[in-house]
Amino acid sequence: MPLPVNGTSGYSVAVINAGEIKNNGIEITLGGTPVKTKEFTWNADFNVAFNRNKVVSIFPGINSLQVSPDGAGGYGLAGGNQAAGAKSFGFVGSPSFGVNGVLGQSYGQIIGSGFTRDTKGNIVVDQTGMPVVNNSVNLGSMLPSYTGGFTNSFNYKGVVVAFSLDFQKGGKFVSVTEQNLNGSGLGAETVGNNAKGNPVRNDVANGGGTLVQGVHADGTPNTTYVNTRQLYEQVYSQIWEKYTFDASYVKLREVSVGYSFSKKMLGRLPFQSAYFGVTAQNPWLIYSKVKGVDPSQLQTSFYEGGQLPNTRNLGVNLKLTF
Amino acid sequence: MKKIFNISKYIIGAGVVILSSCKVGGDVNVNPNQSPNAQTGYMLSSAIQFLGGVNGAGATTNINSFAGELYSQYLSETFYTNESLFSLKQYDYQNYYTGPLQDLKTVITVNTDPAKKSLETTTRYGSNNNQIASARILTAFIYLTMTDRWGDIPYTQALSGSANFSPVFDAQKDIYPSLMKELDEAQKQFDDGPALTGDILFHGNNNKWKHWANSLHAIMALRLSKVDPATGRTEFAKAVAGGLMISNEDNVSYTYLAAQTNENPYFNNYRNRYDYAVSSLVVNTLQGFNDPRLPVYVAPTVSKTYVGLPYGTYGDKLGDYSAGTRDKPGNVSLIGLTVSNQDSPTIWTSYAQVLFTEAEAAHLGWIAGGDGAAADFYNQGITASLTQNGISAGDAATYLAQASIKFSANTALEQILLQKWIAGFLSNGWESWAEYRRTGLPKLLDPVPGSLSPGQKIPRRQQYPQTEHDLNLTNYNNVISRQGPDALDTRVWWDK
């Protein structure tokens, strides 16, 4: 296992024997046919999975190790968008974030740049009113509390209606999309009025700007408004904590409606059987804590690097048997 | 008993068969397609190439890296203004260690090791002494660049491999004397044995290596002008005695190639990004002196004029400027094609720079001749820079004859450092930035309005990479308590 070491030793990794990790998990699956009459059938499947893990040991003197939760991966794609094999993400020269196995915690700790906070948890700002970056903050675990799915199909006199839901509770991810949107001024939170009632995009000298809710290092509340563009383009863009979100969601993954034509209806047509149906995939993200990004379809298990929105597919299904 | 004896003989026999069969099949840990011996010449080439930048990449470890040129205000950023406004604070030095420094250490080890120094894979790249001496000089140059950027750095305990993954930070006040000693010893170590091959910097010319070592020694000595002038003066004399550069032929010119794998990073940036325009400080300064280097350094705008982009322009104001492209110029000037073509070289240390260093030493009274000698060195420095940029002798004479250029003892430092700064355009930006920190000259825009450094001032150093905090915390905390906070406004030892 390659262990990153301080490059000033002349080497960037040392090959060591792997550490120890302990996993406890439960997966429950319930399935069956709750209702079955001559004309109506309801089939349902439900599953939910819980997993807890803990890093027991890594290597003497080493408390954390970057891991690639999506497998080793053979190659990285250009432009900073690596999927399989991704351990971390960051723009050149800016603070990054990565997934770490931390001794005594679960292996999926996202560690990266965050806000500097005082002992009460307030955001600390410098004398110009800008938040102070802390390059090494535990932004939470990418691992969900539980995940699961729920599949149903109903059949009434040849009409088939089916849908599947899936859901996840907890788990963190970092959204580069949100960082890009706010950093370039396209995000909704970069417009509006400040507490003085003036547009935040106006000059600070003319009553505009944004006031960062925080305190100075000596504990006095921040009262200095800052240029909104600079805040988002150059400061918040370096604070991944701002763009770390809860990945909880409930999603209607697929819906289909169809009808099987009976033999009688087919009459003299040359078919043994016929089925016609309509299917929609990805029709509805019912619940999500984050706006603008679909946490159920992320590029990797801990971040999306500015990915395109997911597509919604609508399909028509015609089955004929001769 | 006899029976047992027989059995054990068979066991031994079986063992022998197994062992010998191993030999026939070969050791799986040995790659038959790789040389078991280090090819020292390749390591020297690789170390040099690293500092120039591979594949045209604008790495922050390049000697002519974007950050160094921005800090010195030669360039302005046209779109992403993070670096010129100092919002990037941590810079990573690990690649210096894992790349060229480790390679150069191997060159020295192999050429010293009695078991390896006479191997054909070693001697084909030059005599042992020549290889060791050049590796020592290049190593010193890299450490000089690093300590000037970060201050205290891992040095004596660095490059120890698994023996020490947590090297302590050496104080800059100890690194400087150590590097000057290295340079002095190394320049004496060259011999008349076989010349270096794999030397893509000087092509095996030992004299050029020696001149470079002594010139670096002089540059380092002058850097002590504020913190320890007595030592600076002594060391400067040693460097001069060793022999400084004597002509533009001695320029440490890193040659880029007309191929994408080794092209000039500024050409690479101008393939489609166009992140940088020439700063208005450069354009206005050159125009003010009718400087013939203007069309060399600077490309014309769409209206065939030369217009700089004010350093640190950001936000909505940036919308008034457009750098355009090489084919369709905008209303501010790009970098001139001569210095940013695919194979345009970059100069790491120039003869002109050394002459200006001597001019300042003469002005300070460190070397003989006083301001009279300073004036001579100053004029020679300007001429060397003009010649290096292809300016004719006639035009050089016209330039020097201007009242605004003529050396005056009252404004000696201002004039010397301004001309040194002009001569260093798009070269070793880290060096120009270091000289600005030492002297406050030339007058740059400082503080930079809208910038994100403490007090909006030009940084006095760069912050350590995150790995020091994560993997070397005890030593990291020690260096902070000695040197000061790991911040952009903490001054390094020589910066008083």
C-alpha cells in the first residue's frame, strides 16, 4: 500500500503493509406480494443497508491516510476531473480536499480547507472583514448513515404500474459546481440586498458589499463590509467547507406504466401477445438538502467536479410476440 | 543411523535443485529491461529540465514561473486574478526534493561510491569530479531559490529517505553560509578529465559552470547587505576572486525546444489561455526611457501601440481591458514574441545581472573603485542586457547617452536596481522579487489595492506546503516559533 510521506525526504510515497479496518454492516431486504387477487397484484421489495467502520491501525506514527473510495482507477482524466481512483480535488495553488482514513474514525473523512473558527464556533475574519482560511478542517464523513431502495409494481387487469424509489440519509459531498457558480457570480446567493438594504454588488463605499457573519480574532463582532465579488471569487472559492453539503436524498428513480393486451383483444392480428408501455427514468428528486446538484448521481462518492446535470429519460416500450 | 543419513542427503539434494532452478528462471525482483545502475547524465539533464518546466507547463517550481514574474510586477493577470492578488498563499516545494534534488544527490553519491564511480554507466557522462561539481552547483542554486521563497527549509536532514520522514527546518542564516561554501568548493572541484555529457545548460563547458557558481556566490553575498554586511563583503571578495561571468556567452540560458514536450511555458499559455499581459509598469518605464527593448519585451496592441495592463486590476475594471490573442491583439499588450516564442530561451542568471550586482558592490565600497567603478559596471550591465536582446551597438550608445539614463552617485541604488529589474524581464522572477524585498527597488505598486495579503502588501515569503503541517507537525511548529507565523508577511532572515 503506498503511504504518502513528506516529500522533503526525497520520496513522495513509502510502500508499507496495509493497516487494519473494521466493518460492521447490516442489510435488510423485505420482499413479497402483499396483495394478490384475481384481478390485482402488488409486488414490493424494500431494502435498507447500514454500515459502520473504523480505522483500527494504519502505520506506526501515521494517524491518517488518503484513500480512494471509488477503487484504484487506472488513469486520471485531464482537467482535474478524475473519477475512479480519485483521492482529492483542488485547483493548482489553491487549497484542496481529500478523503482520509483517520485513526479511530471511519475511513471516509473529507479533510480540506474550511473556515477558521474560534472556540465558540464563530467564523474568524481578518482586519479587512474577509474570512480566514484554515487549510486542514475535517468537513465530515462521506459515508451515509443508511441507504436503501423501495420497488413496487401493480398489475390490474393487464395495466402494469411500477416505480422505484431510492434514498440515502447522511454522508457529505463537496460540490465544485456550486463553487464555480458562486465564484463566477452566477449563483443566486451572490445577488440581493444586504442588511443596509443596498444591493450587495454595489461598491462598499456606496453602502453595498457583504458582511460576513463572524468575529475578529479578539472576539469583537465583524462590522466591515467586503466587496462581494472578491469574497466569492477569491476567498469563498478557497473554502471548500462552504461548498460541502449533506447528501441525504429521496428519489423517484423510475416509473413505468404499461398495458398487456389480452389474446381476445388481439383478435385476428398475427401476434401471440402484445405489450405497450411508457417508462420515465430520473423523473423526480423528491427530497434533497442541496439546491442545484443531484446528490444521488455524483461523479465520485465524495465530490462532483462541475459535472453536467443528469438527464431524464422517457422511453416507449412495445413488445410483440409472434 | 545409516538410513537417516541417506534421507537427509536426499533432502539436501532436493534443496540444491530448487535453488538452481531459481537461478535459471531469474529473480522476479530484477527488471531485465531497466539498467541496474543509475545513468548519472540523465539525472543531471532531468534536474535541469525540471527547473525549465516539462511539456510547457507553468509549474510553480519553474525558475521563470508565473508567480515570480507577477510578484515582480512584470506581468498582470488578464482574467483569473488570484495569484497577482496574493490569494494563493501555500506553494509546494516537495517536487524540488523528490525531483531534481534527489537526482542530483544520486549523481553525487554514485560518483563518490568506490563501487560505482568507475562503472561505464557513470564515467560515460564525464569525470567524477566534473559530475559532482556541477551537481553541487545546481543543488545550491535550487536551495537558494527555495530559501529565498520560503525562508527556513529542510536542508541538512532532507533527502534521507526512509531514515527520516520528518526532517527539521534549517535556519536561513545557516543555509546561506553553507550554500556559499558549497559553491566555492564546487567551482574548485572541476578537473580536466572528460567533459560533462547530459549537460543541457552549458554543454560540458566547465568554465561556464565556474563562472555561474561564483556569480551566484556574489549574488548571495550582496543579499546580506542589510542583515550582515561584514560577512557579505568578505564573501563577495571570495566570489570575485573565483571569477565571475565575463560575457553574455556565460549567461545561464535554459533552451526551450520547438516541440510541445519542451516548449516555453509562456508560449504554452498563449496557445489558447492568454492569462498574462505585460504590466503597465514595464511598458511605461520602457517608454519613458525610449528603451529599444520595448518591442522585444512587449507586443503591439490592435492599434499598433504599446499599452500595459495596470498590475492588480480586478473585478469589473478588468472588463475595460482585453489582451486579445496573438492573431487578434486587444487593447493591452501581450508579451513580445521574441521572448515568448516556442523555443525562446529563459535566462536564469545573466551577465547583465552580475554586472549590476558588481555595480552595487562598488557603490557600497565592497569592491574597489567606488562610484566610478559602479558607473562603469552600470553602463556595461545596460549594454550587456541590450546586446542580449539583439539591440545594435549604435542604439545602445544612444540609449546610454540619455540624461535620464546617465549614472549619478546620488541615485545609484535606484538606477542600478531599476536597470537590473528591466534586464530581468521574464527571467528569474524569484530573483527580481528577492531583490525588491531586499532593497524596496524599483518602486513597485505596494500595497496592491484589493489584494488579499496581510496589509495588501507584496508578500515577503511564501507559505509552507500543507504536508509540513500534516506530516511534520513538530518541526513545523518549531520553525514557526523561530521564524514567525507561517504567513505572507513574515520576513525571511536577510530581509531587514
